[in-house]
Amino acid sequence: MDPSTLIGFVISLVALLVFMVMEGADPTSLIFLPAIVLVIVATFGAAMSGQTMGDLKKMGGWFKAGLMPAKVPAASEQIQTLVTLAEKARKEGLLALEAQVKQIEDPFLKRGLQMGIDGTDPEELRAVLESEIAAKKAEDKVAAKFMTTMGGYAPTIGIVGCIVGLMNVMGSLSNPEALGPMIASAFVATLWGVMAANFWFLPMGAKILRVSELQAAQMELLVEGIAEIQAGTSPRAVRLKLSALIPPSEAAKEAA
């Protein structure tokens, strides 16, 4: 799993707490349960109301993808796997890959190779795999949009909490000594709204999109590799063609 999102959350929260201490504020003032409940629950409810019931069943996976997404294998590893398969196919034919395909863990690569072994037309094979990539990107976009939507609602809901708190303050003007703490508590809801949006929800949406881009690029690399294997391209040519599709930093690792 890729823990960078959680690490980022911790760094952001620590920075806020250090700032509060340096300003002379009490960090424990953030622990105000009514504000936390309002911002988190109401934000989730507002974002949920814009989804279908079918979408709601996927939300657990969306949060998992935003918090701890699966680690994307290095492109160099995938290229080496494809080159190895190309060597065997070149020497013994596509049918010789039947046994190796069963050992492949990547379902996308496994499916594509099996279609090639079964004699699927190259154009049809590419079309099927590219459609699968497009479908995955579309689904990931929905998940990222949900997180971004929560990031948009959270600050406004925090303001709603602040307004409710100030209304309570207006009803307690006869007790001047209590006004200060009550006003401070009212503004905690606004802080939680802004903090939840910018520390958590928006970064989670960005993380889902970034991982989706990486996964889509990897899948496109696999499509090209499968097509070259099916065409009987030499392993050396397969390596050169696939290396040209990856970022320079990954290409340097592959060359090394």
C-alpha cells in the first residue's frame, strides 16, 4: 500500500498544532465534538445526496483508494515481464505462454494475454483492452469527484456551524463572562470545515486521480506489450518500444 496520503495528513496536522502552540493557542480547543460531528457527518451526507444508491455501495472502496491506494508496480518491472514473455513466444509460439499466463497475478495482463493466445483479432483485442482502461478511468473520476465535492461542502458547513454558535452567543449576551469561550467555540466549526477540506478531502480526491493516471499508463503499456507479443516482435524491439512509453526517470532505471 502507498502510505503517502496518511503521511501528508500527519504532517499537515502537526504543522497546525505547532502553529497554534507558537501563537499561544490551546491545541486541545480543536477537540470540540459538536463541530466535528457537524462538519464530518453533514459533509458526508451532503455529498452522498448527490450520488446514486449504486454509488453508495462503492464508497468504502473510494475512501480506501484515497487513503491507502494499491502501490503501482514500477514500469521497469512490467517491461521485464513482457520482454520475458516475448522471448518465450518468439521461440515457442503464443501457445507456449498458456502455462505462464496462469501464474500471472495482474488480471488485466492475464486477460489480454489469454485473448491473444485464443487467437483474438489484434484490432479487436486492442479495442477491448482500451475500453476497459476507459471504463476504469471513468469510475476513478467519479470517486475523485466525490472527494472533491466533500472538499467543497466542508468549509460552508463549517460556516453553518459557526452561525449556529453565534446565534447561541446572541442568546447569552446577559452573561458577558461566557461570551469569549462561546465565540471561540463557534469559530472552531469553521476551522474544522476548512481543515477537513484542505487537509483531507481535496488531497484524497487528488490522490485518487493521480493513482488512476499511473494505473491507466501502466495498463496502456501492457496493451502495447501484449500487441507486440501477439505480433511476434523480437524481445529487444519490445523492450525498446515499451521503454519509449515511460517517463525518462523510469527509462533510466530500465536502461541501468
